[in-house]
Amino acid sequence: METIWIIGAGRFGLQAARLLSKKHKDWQILLVDVDGEKLEQAGDLDCLTQQADGIAFLNTHLSGDLSGDLSGDLKFGKPTWIVPALPVHLAWEWCRGQLGVPLNPLDVSSKIDLLLPNPMRGSNGEIYVSHANFICPGNCSEPDDMCTITRQPRKLEMFKLLAQLRFQDFTSLVIQSKQLGPGVGGYSPQALFSLQKKINGVVGPVLLSTACRCHAVISGFDRS
């Protein structure tokens, strides 16, 4: 059985829960959010809920070799996929919590914007990039060969573009978000553990990206 942890029960988290619960009735879905009122909106869905801070939940219950157990009497297994649906860079926050050493955030020079498609800065210094200069439909199927809106051939996949990125003395590390359903992306725990291992092998400034084919969020930090 596939077990999905959706971290965040806002608009995108609830949308993901609705889509996945209908499309995959044999999947076990856990929806996590600190706001109980948001979780109540999932009452008509066949999914479990957990009221908790999403970042803290993931750091507590996903560590090392997946040996940590959830408390209480919740009955579900370890996650097959994790769907980030919080307004933060979840993979970056998880790595910060797991590595046990300071990861100092860096404000990346605006010069990097020349190397990125449609960059936009977030409130915490993260950089959002996209191949699209328009709002993508929420149900995009992310086809292999072309954009569903422009009908033009697909540009170099964003996770590949960022993996090849060379900027100053930064090391670029990427975790790929894979499509689980139209408009819903996620990554496996193993992908997070692999990312953690790569960070452990780096000294100096790092660009950490979560990217699908079209979009990405980038966080800069120093691994000294």
C-alpha cells in the first residue's frame, strides 16, 4: 500500500488530498497541519489527519532509517511519498533539522537571476523560478514533450537545469519533485536521505533546490 504524507492543509494540501484519495482509493493518506480548522475541511475525505506543525512533524517522524514511530493510536505506515504543501521550502527545513550542525542561510546575489528563468524572491530569501511566465492550471498533467498551455516543446527540465547550474563557488543540489497526480508533486523519503548525505559531503556555500519539470524553489546556505 502506498502511504502519502501531505504536509500542509491549506488550499494546495487539501487539493492534493482530494485528488489522491479519489484517484487512488487504496492509498493511505495522512494530512498534517497545525491548524485544526483546516483539517476539519478534510472531514469528507478518506484520509487520516494529524494536528501538528508540519516542519516539526516531519523532523520528528522522518529521520535516519525511518525507525521513528508516530505517537498515539494513529494506524498507518511509513510514507512512500511526501507532498510538501506549506509556504516554506520543506526539504530545506527538514535538512536543517536533521543534520545537527548549523546551516546558515545565505542571501544569494541577484547576479544569479541572469541564469534563472523568471526568478522571484520569497520573504525568507528563497528564490522561486519557473519556465512559465503565466499562471499554470492546477490540473496540469506535466506531459513529457510539450507545455499544456503554449503547446511548445518542453524546455530543459527544471531539475536538470538546476543540477547543471554553476554560480560562483556554490554547489548546486537538487531534489526532484515527481508528479503523483495532475498538479500534485512529491518526493520519497529515500530522496530526502540521499539529499542529506550529499549535503554532508559538501563544504562551503550550497544552492538547495526542490524542482519538478517546470518550477522550483531554491534556498542558499553555507555548509561550513
